[in-house]
Amino acid sequence: MGTDNPTSDVENEFREIDSRHGWAEVFHGIRTESLKNKFTTQAATNNKNKNLNRYRDVSPYDHSRIILNKGKCDYINANLVKIDKAGRRYILTQGPLQITTGHFWLMVWEQKSEAIIMLNRIIEKNQEKCSLYWPMGCDNRGEDVVSFTDVGLEVTYIKEDEASYYTTRTLKLKDLESGESRTVLHFHYTAWPDFGVPQSPAAFLRFLSAVRRSGTLEAEGPAIVHCSAGIGRSGTFCLVDSCLVLMDKNGNNSVNVRDLLLEMRKFRMGLIQTADQLRFSYLAIIEGTSRDWDTINDNDPLPDENSNAPTTEVDTSSSDDEPPPLPPPRSTSQQGTCPRPPADLPPLPPVPPTPESQPSTPVSPTDDNGESNRKRKHDEVSNRIAERVAEMKKKQEADEKWRSVKRKRKTL
């Protein structure tokens, strides 16, 4: 990444939109154009698959969805996004639910993916955004091995390397039936704020550079990219990467960002969720061409913004989602089994077999006593989940402080 050309068409377009405060208008135009896509989502709305979706209004298109081959369930909320002219193929997916962690690793195995790119933390905005689906390792007070017996796979923690803004984990994925194993790199970006977008794309570009240097984006199997819904930050990562690849290949004036995003949205709905994310993508593309990010040490202080790059402040007061997708019913989204979390996270409390935790059945609106019981059970489940999320947040904060101390000790 880097060029001698001080001003590109992308930067000129950025400045023009910025000068008229037109990002909301541009983003609305992209959303409107995307509505012309009439692709079906029948698999996602099938009754047997509904509880496998993290959000009710984020569904994979049928024509590009990933189909699982092993086991009784062939469904996972994931799409293959192909940018042929950039030579890029990504699998964009939601953050795994407890009941889909096995499906997630089965997808990694069957698609021969060598990298998982995670762009969120487990807990954000006091909510669980993704289940813990990998072994943390004994070095981090967790487990070294997690087995997924429902799909016949085993994941082993090998090591991890921490940089200032992300962690790279090396994991071994093994097929228990054949005994074959593969190495999978887990790139975990931790610098995205709970609200809005980063003020500067510098840390994000360091992360992207690290992923690129691994060679996993050019591997036989497509890289797995996820956040919580698998459309906002995930779309940002793929758009920025693809644009920079094309600009490296064909010159800085060879890319139309809006057209490329519209093309990507034909594979997975809703990529780039907000006007702020769109603006940030432009900033990252511009900054990505301004210097050679591969030569910057990941633990060095962030460099000042390039003098030629736009410096207008980003509004980070808004939420990352617009509008926030509706969560699935709380009781049903917590069913199933999950790999045991690391020692510093308490096991999740079991959900009792109440009517709320079972598939709902129509009930007469005149059944007042039944309605009261359902509300009471729903409140009980909601309170338990709120307590669990609060406890997980406390443990996550403690773990982050502990990791910070460990990093400082390494530098002594």
C-alpha cells in the first residue's frame, strides 16, 4: 500500500462530499440502489433455521450463501463475496451464536479457510456481540483444546502474538474422523470503539497490513470475515482491502468506491451500515495509498495523519448500527451447547425448559393467564441474560487489564 500520487479521484470525491456534508445523501443513494436487488433469502427464513440467525433482518442471499455439507443442518448465516477484478474472495458471516459455533468451524474446515478476521469484541455496549468460539489457551487462563462433537472437529490453541491494536492467534483445526489437521490464523482487531467509527484509520490500516502480509487473503480458501452482524465493519474491511488492491494494480484513479460497494452488496445484503462507516472507508482508502504500511512496526506509536489526507473530524457519537438489527427471541437464541469458556469466565447459566425456551405456538389472545405466565418467564430469562452479560463484561475488562500488564512486562 502506498503511492507517489498526492491526490486521487477517491480523495477528490471525498473532499467534494465532505464540503457539502453529503455523506447521508450518498449513503441513502447506495441503500436505495441496493433495494433493486431482488435476491431471495428463503433458507434464512425457513422455520428450522430462524434461530440460527443472530439478527432477524440480516439474512444471507440464497444464491451466494455458504452451504454446509456435513451433518443434518446445511445452513449458516454467511455469504461468499467475490471481487474477481481484485482477485479477492471473502466469506462474510455473523458472529457465531452458542448454537452455531460448531457450524462456524465446519464452514472454516469445508471452505479450507486459512484465516478468520474478527472485527468486534465479545461484549460491546453492554451486550454480547459474539460467542466465545475459540480456545483462549492456558497462558491466558483458558483452555488449550475445545471439541465440537456435533461436527467432529477439534480446535487447539497454539500461540498468540499481541500488537497494540490487535491480537493474532495461531490455532490448529483437526478433523476427528480423518485425523487431518490445518493451521488457522485468527486476526482479532480490538480497537474499534463501541460507538461510531475510529477517529483515524491508522490502526485499522496496520491491522489490514498484518492480515495481508500473512498471505491468507490470497490462499486457496476464502478468508472468514465477521463482526456481529457480518455487514458493517466486515463490509468496511472488504471494501477498503479490495479498493487498495485495485489501486495498487491499476492506479489510484481506477476505482469507483460506490460502484464497487454496490457490486459487493449483490452477494450479501447491507454491507456498510452507516454513513459514518462509508466515510471512514474513504478515509482508510486515501490514507492507505499515502504510505507503505508494511514498513511500520505494529507496536510503534501511530504516525501523524498524512498532510495531504483529509483531516475533518468524524462524528463518533452515533451508534455503529443504523438502524440496530432486531435480536432474535432471547430465550431461543441461547439454546444448545457451547464450548466451555476460559477459567476466568463463569459457565453460562442453563435456561430452564419453559414455554419461552421452546418454539412458540399460537395462543388465543383471550388466554390472560397464559399471557401473564409467558411475560413472567420472558422477564426471568431476560434478567438472567442481563446478569450474564454484565458478568462477562466485568471479566472481559479484567482480562484486558491483565493483558496490558503482560504486554508491559514483555517490554521490560
